[in-house]
Amino acid sequence: MIILGVITLLVVYLLIYNSLVGKKNQVEQAFSSIDVLLKKRCDLIPNLVATVKNYMQFEQKTLVEVTRLRSRAIQAQGDTRIDLENQISRAIGNIMVAVEAYPELKANQNFITLQESLNEIEEQISAARRFYNSAVTDYNNAVEMFPTNLVASQMNYRLRRLFEATEQDRRNVDVGSLFNS
């Protein structure tokens, strides 16, 4: 009878262990998918800057900032990478709003193609973030809930951070300030 109890506990432990490993791997795979898309977006940034800088003389500060963020994001990991990518999204958004003041740029075929590519990648990033957040929520629930939290603590599993919109992302863009910089 005792042997049956020990075997049952061992089986339950192994099931929980395997479940946690699967959830952790799902989170890592989801983040890797985002990473690939973010790399694609980073690859477009030099082309975007080169295309718009001849037209947007007054927004040089924004162009320099997006280039600087791109350089830092390529080398960053984990939460730092998430923060930098959120900043890049805001900077690209600011550039796209500022473009409205430049009709010649809006009509430029290179810019139109880049804008379409960026829009497509942003949609893919958004979908990948939703999938990542779903995987992280599932993983975090397992790390926090009983009895899986007992095994998770033994494995040194910690809560993962969601991709979230920052307070600055939630505010409307101040278009006036973009043209006064």
C-alpha cells in the first residue's frame, strides 16, 4: 500500500514537472517568434531613416533616437529588450505621424513600400505578442497555483513579464510637439 502511494506521488510529480517544462518551452518559443519579427523590423529601420531624413529636416532628433534604440535593442535581452522594443514602436509611430506634414514623402514609392512593410510587421508583432502573453499567463498561473507552485519553486521557475503597453503608449500622441522639436 505504501509503495502504491509512493508510485502515485512520483507519477503526479513527473506529470507536474513535465507540464511546467512544456509551459516554459512554450513561453520561450513564443518569445523567439517575437524576436524574429522584431529583427525584421530592426532591419527596416535604416531604410526608413534613409528614406525620410531628406524630407524631414525638423525631425532629425526623432530619427537619431530610433537609430540609437535599434542599436541597443539588437544586443539587449529579456526585460530590457521588451522595454527597448516598446520605445522603438513609439518612435516609429511618431515618425509616421510626422510624415503627415510632408506630402512629397507620403507620395514617395520607397516610403510607401516601407510603410506597408512596417504595417505588416507591426500586425505580425501584435499577434505574436498576444500569443506570447497567453503563454506567459498560462506559465505564470502554473508557477503560482498549488500544487504546481511546489515543483516550480524547486525548479527555480519565476514569473515572466507580459508584453504590455506602457503608460506613455496609452496616451494620445501630441502631434504639436512632434513638429516643434
